[in-house]
Amino acid sequence: MLKDFNFYAPTRVVFGRDSEEQLPSLLRQAGATKVLLHYGGGSARRSGLLDKVEQMLQREAISYVELGGVVPNPLLSKVVEGIALCRRENVDFILAVGGGSVIDSAKAIGYGVGYDGDVWDFWCGRAVPASCLPIGVMLTIPAAGSEMSSSCVITRDEGLLKRGVNSDLCRCRFCIMNPERTYTLPPYQTAAGATDIMMHTMERYFSRYEDMALTDALSEALLRTVKEAVFHVLARPDDYRWRSQLMWAGSLAHNDLTECGTEKDFGTHRLEHELSALFGVTHGAGLAALWGSWARYVADRHVSRFVQYAVNVMQVPADFAHPRETALAGIEATERFYRAIGMPTSIPELIGRPATDAEIRQMADKCSRGGTITVGAMEVLQQPDMEAIYRMANV
């Protein structure tokens, strides 16, 4: 059985060396007259990229204002600041320079500019986005895939609630990708990004719809490529060929291509959102810390899928007489891979100590919104399931 699907990927991708030079023409094509230049910390400035962008905008007489300071797990307070700035300055286009956090912050600002209420309404389910300012991206961190996705994840400062909203309205008009801009990424961030990239496809690959052989083959090839590429770039950060594989894989993993005919689960992602909201950890590292426990919790009811993954992605020898052992070997091989690239495979490794019982209950309560919602699709998780997975990952 395969699932009917509607594939929509409208983002123009400009990929390669010196691709930044096309920024002015892309902005002109998008009709931009006043741009919000949105970015994160000081690295964008120190690298010289922001200076280059400003010079191009000035040369082309494209008016702009700036808003930096986006942090990992982007905050609602920065979004509110951006909305006010865009309204005050009559901004009609947002240019995000950075990775997923900056892009998601830009999307949230884009939603809020034309909305009269509290922009958090979209993330707590009180309203649905009806408009979004057009957005372009100059990508510097391959990981989140937000440059080609319909998703936007924001954390509310009060209560550290981390929520996601999906809408095609926020899909970016264009994305400029120069792999050279990723050379200076620290090893930990590179490894966490690769983990996030793989997980975006794994969350779609582990599906109750198993008959789309072509999508499976694409997913498996993407996962194998990222698994190989990350070792190359960790050994040689300025390897253009393998940086390119990671950068392109990040976009393909989350633009819904590997969901065609399947169904995304995203149970691990939803569990991790509460982990990174509570402890402020890197998202990709949080995924690595939880995935093995999620996989063991659900594997017995989906053995054939885990066997296919073990054999085709992790190159585990198939033991036809003992499929369950093959499935578990694939999970163990994945955790060995995580450890080999410096990622944690448990909560204590991630945060430096075990989570307390109160913290586990708090994460499960937030993830289930007080027991009122479930997460996951291949395996639907209730609040007790969420708590059980957190506890498995806490040893």
C-alpha cells in the first residue's frame, strides 16, 4: 500500500561557488523594494558574508534594514521584534542569512506582519496563517532543511514551549547555496546537522506505507550519502565535493521528496522539541540521543521495515532466520555511527546528567499537551509512551 500524495517544491535553488552574486537579480525578480536582512550571531559578520550582502544591496540601490541575534531554537521574542521592525520600515521581503533557526525566525516574522493578533496564535492552534511576506535564503548551515520546507518551529520564551506550524505560504522564493560558506562550521555542529538531515528522511522512511519502492530507494541513497559525507568533512572541513553532498542532501531531506507515497511520522522530532526547549541543547544532538530508544520501543511491531533499513542503509548482513535480530542490529549500528561522529545516544550523554523524574514528566506532559494529543504516525504515541521513551533514553 502506498499513500496518494501532492508534491510541491516551489523554491528556486541557486547552488555553487559564487552563487551569492545572483542575489540582486533574485531580489529584483521577487519584486523586493525594502528588505529585512535577518541573521544570527556574530559568525555571519566575522565571515565577511554580511558585509558582502550589504555591499551588493547598496550597489544595487536595494533598501534594507537589519535584525540579528537569532539564537538556536529561535525565540518568539525575536519574532515579535522583527514583526514590529518590518511594519515600521514597510519591509516587503525578508532575506535570511544563516541556517534553520534564522530561516524559521524569518518565516514566523513573515506570518506575523499581516496578522492583527498575537503571532503565537499560529503555534497554539488558535489561528491559521493566511499570509506571509516573501522570503529568500542565503544558507550557511546544512541541517534543518527549512530553506525548502513548509515547516517553521519557534520557542515561546515564557514556559519554553517549542511548537511547529506547517504551511505552504512560508516556502522560500529562492535559496542561495554556496558549500564554501560551510567550511568554518565546528565539527559538533557539522555532525549535529548531518544527524538532523538524516532524521528528516528517516522520519518519513519509517512509515506504515511501504510500497513506494522508488521513494525508498531515494531515501536509502540519501541516508548512505550523508553517512559517508560527514566523515569526509569532519576529516577535511574544506572538502568542496563532500560539503556539497551535505548541503544538497539537507534540502532534499526536508522538501517532502522522500515523503512521496509514504507518511511522515516525526515522533522523534516531537519528543526532541521538548528536550531542546527544556535544556537548550542542539536539535540534531537531541535527535541522536532519543532515536535509538524510540526505535527499540516500536521495532517489534514493524520488524520488516527496520530490517530493510538495517540491510540497505546500515549495511547489516541479513539474517533471514532471525529478522528481529537484524532489525536490532540496524539500530545498534546507527548508534555506533552517532558515537563515531561525536553525537550522544542518551539523555545523560547529551545534558551531562540524567534527567530527573520531574523533568521527564514535564517533557511528556508538554509533548502531549497535557495528554490531549498524540504524536507519530507509523506508531501513534500516547503520553505514557512518550514518558517511557524518555526513560529508556535516560540510562
